[in-house]
Amino acid sequence: MAAALSALVVNEVLYDPPGADAGREFVEILNVSGSAVALEGVEIQAGDGARATWRTAWRGFSGVIEPGELLLVAGDSVAARHATLQGSLQNGPDAVRLWDGTAPLDLVGYGALTQPQLYEGRPAADVTGTSLARVPDGHDSNDNAADLRSALPTPGRRNVARRAWRLALVPPDPTRVWPQRRVHVQARVHNSGIEALEAGAWQPHAELVRLVGEPYRDAVLRDAPRLVDVVAPRAALAPGDSVEIDVGWSVELGLYELVVSARGADEDSSDNEALLLLRSGPGPVLIDEILFAPRPGEPEWLELRNRDTRAHDLDGWTLADARGRRAFLRATAPLPPHSLALASADTSAPIPGASDSVLRVGVAPWPSLNNSDGDAGWADQVVLRDPRGIVQDALFYRASWGGGRGRSIERLTEDPDARGLLWSVSKDPSGSTPGRPNSASAPPSAHVELHLEPNPFSPNQDGDSDLVGIAFHVPSGFRGFRLSVFDTGGRRRRTVAADRLGPGPRRLVWDGADDAGNIMTTGAYIVHLELIGGSGGARAVKRVVGLVRP
């Protein structure tokens, strides 16, 4: 037997949606009783606040609404509707009511109404672009102002879900995403419902897809997805609580799309999946030189290098410093292939030594680069992103890398495995090379293969990339080798190993310490391999390695 009709309430109403109203308005009815309610004779009426008159916008002819069930009466543009709303609702100050033919069952008034028959207690606020929703669902104290509040529309769904969760991803520090290194992304699952989630209520799932192309300008190609191992915590989650899951994998050079979801039976699945685009290794445009400590009266600046075979339009790209505030790049022309640009706060301010033909790029607001190291052990971070927000290059620098006022730091190599750690102070007599080839460069490698992995590495005793592996083969005709580590100033800091055992493979490790056993500071170091010839002569092979101590 059907319960009394007063068990029905207007749970949510959208009378003024964003944009055009036609077909997008709705009234959501909730059965708050413990029994089914017959719909025959029930009406939704739209009230005119100026004249206190009512118009029928929907009438029920058959069927029932079960306990706790929602009935959505909406315009024909709302796909989830159960019945169609006739005509349109009035924007405030106006009202909506449920009617049984003789008396109101529920009444919702909104806006500056003056006639008490148009609202309960006090009228609710008049809203635009959002709905008026009961929070919690079905709560009715006969005071519209207290019971309904502005909310994002949830047509056909509870305003506050009983059983639901949402997932968000916390991106990794972009200066830590290097090839051959393990990447860690934090997935945060939050219980957004009003009921506790038991252990096993949801299961995490993660897929990684390698992309070919630059999404800000290309229709990218997608490789087949591969699964990323992730384990859900085996614990209940109380309402309002969150749990973090580590999603980690060893990354290769390239651009990737990571999709993480928390799968299970919830009332709102629209927010239990999140996507992240991240790059391992640099993109086509690099940060090539930085003047963070200019002479008095001269500007700070960055040099950008397009190492691609295509031009790139830098207009709309962003720079961010360690505080995370983003500054926008403004360029009057694309950066041609294999060309340089100078980014500064004022493109009309002269940069000593710069060519008049170099592309000038404005940056606003300029990030104001730090000149001294902070508590983190470095002075500042610089992150370059394209218009899609994808990192193109990222680095941190230390004040000690520079050579004082007016002397820049220069990138040593375009090696994509290096991700911004291989830097040296400019050797140019003027102190910098704005818009010109860098004065500092990595030493060339000979034909003998010298493998370093991982490169860079971090000897911070955290169990991840604490050692760098060094592998090579002493070729026929040579008696042995000596392997040393030099700093960029040419000083020998460590003799790693040496022997005269003849040709054959060698596998060594270096722990980042100098000959005195002290872990060396962050920076670029040269691994120098001397091959000892049969007559005692030596042949040298060199390679630069990055050392990071986060």
C-alpha cells in the first residue's frame, strides 16, 4: 500500500542552468519514507513570484516511487530524465512545489520573495548556473534557506552520495623524472560519501601509454598500453578520509599518458579516474643557459634552444620557479629549428653580448630567479611547459654552479638522458653567451663504449639509484685501464679502479664519494677512462655523469 504523499520532497532543482535554459532545467523528487508512494495525481508546479500564481509543469498518471528512490523530471536535453518537464521554470524570485490536487506536499521558494505562500520558513538564495540542493539529501526542516544550498547539478544522483569515492593524481617533481629512473606518482583516493568503505570496496588500476608527437600541436600516435603494478591498501576508509597509493615504474625516454582508476560499485563513477601526461627526458625545446645573477642594471634571462627539426611557437608556453607560480611566454614569431631564443621580463631591455637577430621572448610575470641556496640545498627550480601544461624541460640549480655577478651557467649537452643536470659556469670572457653557442661543452667520447647507468644518480642512501654502474670492454691490444672521476674544473676527485689484466669486460660501481670518502656535491662530473696500451701508452675515453643529492 502506498505511503502518504507528504513523504515526497523536492530534493534538487535547476531553474537557471549555464547558458540557454531551454531543455536543461530539472526538478528532482526524493521519497524520504520507508514505503512506496503512488505518483498518480502528483504534480510539479512552477510559481510566479511576482503574481503568486502557479502553472503545472508535470503531472504523474501511474507508477510508484520506491523508498529512497529519486525521480528526475527534466527538460528533453537531460539524458538521465525519467519524465519530461513541460515548459520552463521561472528564474528567481520564484518557487517550485509538489502538489496533490488540494494541498502542497513540498515547497521550495528562492530569491527575494515577500508572500509566505511561496516558501517555507525563509526563501533559499537565488542562484545562477548552479542548482539548489538539499544537503544532506531529503533533509527538510521547513526552512528553505537552511535546507537548500547552491551546488553543482547532480540530476538523478544523490546530492551527497552514500557510497562514493574520488581519485586525484599528485604529479611527481618534474626535475626528478629521468630515463632509467623509477618514477613515483601519488594517487589519492578520498571517501566522498557518507558511508564507510570497507576494505576491498575499490581496486586500483593503472595503465601507461607512450605517445609519439607533441599534443599541443600534433595528432599524437599511441603505443599499446601496458599495465603498471599498484596495490590497494587493505583497510576501511571512513567518510571524509583519504588514502594515498604509490604508482611507480621505471621510465624510459619519451612522453607518456598515465591513467589511474579506482574501480568498484559507487554511486558516482565520474570522478574515480584521473589522467596525467608526463615526460621523461627533455622535449624539443630546452633551457640552454641561465643568467640568475646579473650585473647591476642588467636583466636576468634564460636562453631557450629548439633542438627539433620543426619550428615551435613559444607563445602561450609557461615558466615556473620553485614557488610554482607560472609566468606566460609571449613571442612574436616561432622559434626556428636548431635556433636560440632569449626569454626575459622586458624584450626591449638590452642583453649585453646578444645578437640583434636573436628571437626575444617576453615573460610575465618574470619569476625572479634566486641567487642563493635555500633549505632544500639548491637556489631555485625552472620548469618550462608547453600550452598543454606538459613539461618540456625542468631543472634545479645551485648558487655555487655560477661564477658570480654577470656570469651565466650553460648546459653542457643536449643528451636526452641528462634532464637538466649537466651544467657548468660559462667560460666566455664576457661571462655569458646569450643567443650564441655555449662556451662550455661536454668532452667528446671515443669509439670505445663506456656505459653509465643510471645517469644521473642520487647517492643519498635512500635505496634508489644510490650507485652508478660503469661498464666497458678493454679491447684487444690493451693491457688494462684506469678509471677516474674529475670535476668540470679538471681536478681529479676519485680514482675508482685500475688494473693491467689484459683485454675483456669490466663492471664497476661508483658511490658518488671522492678519494676521502666524502659524497660529492650536486653537479656534473667527468668519468675518465684511460686504456693502457701494450707499450705503456694510454688512450682516453671520457663521459659526463650527473650527480644529484635531493
